[in-house]
Amino acid sequence: MQLLVLNYSQACKWQIQILARIKKSGLLANLYVGSALVGGFSRLGSFDYARKIFEQMTARNAVSMNGLMVGLVRQKCGEEAVEVFKETRHLVDINLDSYVILLSACAEFALLDEGRRKGREVHGYAIRTGLNDAKVAVGNGLINMYAKCGDIDHARSVFGLMVDKDSVSWNSMITGLDQNKCFEDAVKSYNSMRKTGLMPSNFALISALSSCASLGCILLGQQTHGEGIKLGLDMDVSVSNTLLALYAETSRLAECQKVFSWMLDRDQVSWNIVIGALADSGASVSEAIEVFLEMMRAGWSPNRVTFINLLATVSSLSTSKLSHQIHALILKYNVKDDNAIENALLACYGKSGEMENCEEIFSRMSERRDEVSWNSMISGYIHNELLCKAMDLVWLMMQRGQRLDCFTFATVLSACATVATLECGMEVHACAIRACLESDVVIGSALVDMYSKCGRIDYASRFFNLMPVRNLYSWNSMISGYARHGHGDNALRLFTRMKLSGQFPDHITFVGVLSACSHIGLVDEGFEYFKSMTEVYGLVPRVEHYSCMVDLLGRAGELDKIENFINKMPIKPNILIWRTVLGACCRGNGRKTELGRRAAEMLFNMDPQNAVNYVLLSNMYASGGKWEDMARTRRAMREAAVKKEAGCSWVTMKDGVHVFVAGDNSHPEKGLIYAKLKELDKKIRDAGYVPQIKFALYDLEPENKEELLSYHSEKLAVAFVLTRNSGLPIRIMKNLRVCGDCHSAFKYISKVVDRSIVLRDSNRFHHFEDGKCSCRDYW
């Protein structure tokens, strides 16, 4: 680049020296010398000198005028080139090249509509004078002008009416179709050109390959690649770069790397495409870094595209070390103030948990912030479980009049769904309504998902039915929502509606369908749906579908069939499946202990540091009264130095979130809570509640077991809510599965206090009302 600038500077100096000598010699009056100088200065971008010489020439012709116009067109100064033509056309004899250059000038207008209007005037003149029929170059110029101005239909019309077409005509048409996103037509035109026997240029081949990439037609792209090799065009670096892009965009990393290795010449674009391909493919970061280092060793300096691709590669690791090193290089090469690079840094640091760095970059961006910047910050906060900060940023966006796009709303709604903050979700919904984005299918689907995960399946259903357009995610969210809330029949009916609407189900759909069958005990129907995945829809069941089937059998108490099912599985059981097996054995009251032991052994080998495995095995022994085995498991857990996740429940009130653990004495209102709990215990016992001491999984006296059960976190949470005056439904979240005794107690509580209780545990929702639960005691 430095050499190029030096050569350019030297050339200008030489031209100026030559100009001074010519002036002294009086040769400036010579038409040919003057025309040569005008053309030379124009091509170098020295328009002031070119125009001065042109004005000082005593005689001018079309050649000198064309030279000046060509230089202006090359510098994308289309308006100035047209002005030169208008000022000079009466002073010289216009030739054919003048009109061709004039058309190319129209394509370089800053406002393309204005350029097209001027171009149509030239087109009209060409029709009146018969130029477009007499000379193929004019037709080619018209095709190029219309295509570059975005009027591909007029370009097609000109091409179709041309009596004679040469290779330039075809090349211009193919390139124009690709540039105007008429990819199928571009490929068809390329094939038609080949049938005429004309030789395509590298531009035509590039456009054909680019269209194949845009269409995702890898087979057609490979055929075109083969033809390019036969024609010897693949040695052109631009053609090779297009091939790299084709294979990168169609996820053919091996082919992309092969083309790159064969390239004799590479430019910066070549290196950037390969680094980007490695980033998109999820290949090892070390490969991308190695290509980057090789690029540096080859003498190429990284640019903004290089850094954006590198940051995308590193962000997948969620590590900060490489992010800091790349950031240092960005500072070294002085591209830190580039908006796209800053956005990439926000995304990278956000994924690696360095929100302080994100905040520093974001505050420094100031006026350079765009929608991507705001969304990256919000996503970073949500990724790092800082929902409050994410929400504060959303409110700040609104206060500043910053437009909230569909991605912003969908991201925040997804976060609200994850932590089940209904109030926040409803506020975001209101914002979407004010922004007139409620009917957007992405936001609509996110709202369905949020309401179902926040316990308002009625809102989710109502909103789903009002959606003007639904996509696959919409259907899947609603089906999964029904399954999660125990409305299995509704989920299966919706699945039928989905098929009738013409929407093809995917793997996620069947997770929802099989979960629905599991939660309502439809064993035979579940196996029918499972078989239909392969036989009807051509979907190969994944490990999560096999896990659903194990869960289906386990909930139905079909423990004998579980082992047979696992032995016949075509895939090797993973942690999820073995944990599902162990959980089923826990619910079996001591049955199939050997199967539970086998599942536990597999889990200890595959995931030895996970406390859940020990807890499930311990609970299985306890449910069967095998206290010595339970004690041995607890001892092994202590020796393995793994920590069990503490069971907790929480409720969201106007004054914030209140969290409780079993036997909690830390709450400032503990006196009121325990008094209310004692009052509730008496009322529900009078109503017929009997503590189910089998769920107190310790070897204690019955009265001690009852006391232990009465202080579970979900009971403390419901007692706390009942100390407040309200008639609204009680909403409780729990991080573990609700125990059987609490489930029984909640049915009685809902009846004696005449309040609806919605409990979300780690598995599903339970809706308690008037002494009954939506799960029908099948959970």
C-alpha cells in the first residue's frame, strides 16, 4: 500500500513537471498532447489539473472530453462527469464512446434514482437516433446502467431486444442479475451464455458462483467451479475469493481450505474469508489463530473484517485471555473506533463474563451506538444473569428515544421466561405494543414462550390464538407450554392443528409432544408418536427423545420395561438418560433397586462431581427404607467433596423477590411466617390432611419426620404470601422437584384459604385450586 501511494505521488510530480515543460514549449495547444494529459491526470484522480488543461486547450475533441469523463467515473463522480458532457457536447463532435461513458456516469450518481432518470434520457436519445440498434456497446452500456441503478427489469428488456449480443452483453447481464439478487436468473443466464459458445469473463464466473452461494446450491457451485478450472479462470484471485466464499457460506470448510491452499496469489480478502469460515464453522480456535498468524507472517496487516472474524471465533470460547490479546492488536492498528469492531468486542467480552469491559466500551461509544450495540449489552447482561441491569438498559433506550427492534424484545422476553419474572415480562409486552411490534412473529413467539414459562398458560394460549402469523417456534412454544402445565390433551390437539396448518414438525416439536404424553400417562400414544418421527416425518430420534420415553415409562411405573428399552436403543445412553432412569427408580418406592444402582454407577463414571447423582441414589434407598445404603451413599458424597444444591423457593412481591430455604430463620418477618404456618397446619389437618412421612427421607421418629416436612421451603413461601392482604393467585418458584407431602398440603391449602396456587418446580407447573391439582396427582 505504501509503495502504491509512493508511485501515485511520484506519478503526479512527473506529470506536473511534464506539464510545465509542455507549457514552455507551447505544445499545450496540440490537440493530441492536450488529450493525453487530460486522460493521464484524470486516471490519477488529479481532476483540477485535468480540468485546467482541458479549459486551456485551444482545440478540443471527443477524446479529450471522454478522457476527463472516464477519470471522473472511475472516482465515482458521476454527476461531475455528466456536467462535463453537458458543458462540452456543443463544442466537440460527440462519438459513440461518449454515450457509453455517459451511461456509466449515470450509474455512479450518489442518488441512484436521479442517475436512472438521467440514464433513461440517454436511452430515449439512443432509441430516437438508432444508436442502440446500430452499436452493441450502447446496449451494453444501457444494461450496465440500469442494473447498477437497481432497475433490473429495464436491463432485462434492453438485453432481450438486442439484435446482436457479445460476451460483454452476457457478462453485464449476469453480473447485474446477481447484484440485484436475481440469483436463479443469474445462474440460468450463465448457463445460456455457455450454450452460445461465448467465453465468460471472470466477472461472469464470479457472479454465477456468488449466486450459487446465495441460493445454497453447492452442487451447482461445484460444477461451475469445475468449468472455471477448465477455462483457466480459477487462477484469478477474485474468482478464487468467490470460491472461498461459496464453500464458506455452504459450510464446506474442507473444500474452502483446499481452494485456499491451491491459490498462487492471495489478497487480504482471501485471508479474511478463511478466518471467517473457521469462525462460523465452530472449528477449533487454534486453527483460526494459526491462519491469522500466517497472514501476518505473509506481510498482510489485519483490517476491521479480520478483527471482527477473530472476535467471533474467540467469543465462542467464552474466555477472556485471547479477547484481551486481540483487543491489544486492535489498539495497535488503530481501528478501535470502528463501530462494528466495538460491537464485536461487546459480544466477545459479554460471553466471557467481563461486563465491566463491556460497560467501558459502551460508554466510550457514545454517539456511535447503534441497535447492535444496545442489543449486545442487553444480551451480555442476560448471559451473565444480570436481568435487572438488562431491564434498566431497556428503559434507558426508551427514554432516549432509541428504537427497540424485534431482537431486543425477544432477547429480554427470553430472559424473563428463564427466571420466570412475570411482571417484567408484562412490562416488556406493553413496550412492544407501544412500539407497534406486537404482531411481529418473532416477538409473538417469544411472548407465548414467556407467558407459558411464567405460569400464565391462559395468557400464552390467548395470545397464540390471536397471532396473525405463526412460525415453527410459535407452535413449539405453545405445545411445550401445554405439556409443562400438565395440559397434555391440549398439547396433542394443538399438534394436530399444527399439521393441518401445513407446518412441518421438527425435533423440538416432538420433545413437547412426548413430554405431554409423559405428564398425562399416555404410554401407548407416546410410543406411536415416537415411531411416527422416523416412519412419517423422516426425523431420526435424538437422545432427548429417548430420555422422554424413559421418563414416560418411569412415570407410568413401567420400570420393568425401562431396562429393555435402554438395551434396545440404537444410541449409547448419556448422562440425561441415566439420570432419568435413576429418577424413575426413586419414585418406585424401592422397586428395581438394581437398575437404579446400575444407573448410578454409570453416572458416577460419567459425571462424578455432580451432587444430584448421589442425592437421587440416596433418595432411592430412603424411599425403600434401606437406611444403611442411604447412609453409605451420603458418606460417599462427603468423601467425593461434592456439594448438593440447596433446595429453595421464591416469590416475587411488589417489594422484591423473597427467597426461602427449609427451616429458614433469616427472613425479617419470620415470626409472622411461622405463626401463619402453624395456623395453616391446623386448618388443613382439620380438613383431612395427613403428613406423608415417607417423603421425609431420613431415619427418624414419625413426629420428627412430620416436623421436618412442615418447614419445607415452599410451605414457608406460601405462608409468607398469606401474611399479605391479597386475593391474587399465589405464584411460587422452586429450584428442585416438589415433594409429595408439600404437593398434598398445597391441595388442602388452596381449599381452606380459597386461593389459586401456581407452583413451578424443576420439572413442570402445578396449578392448585379448590383442593385439586392440574397434574391430577400424576407427576
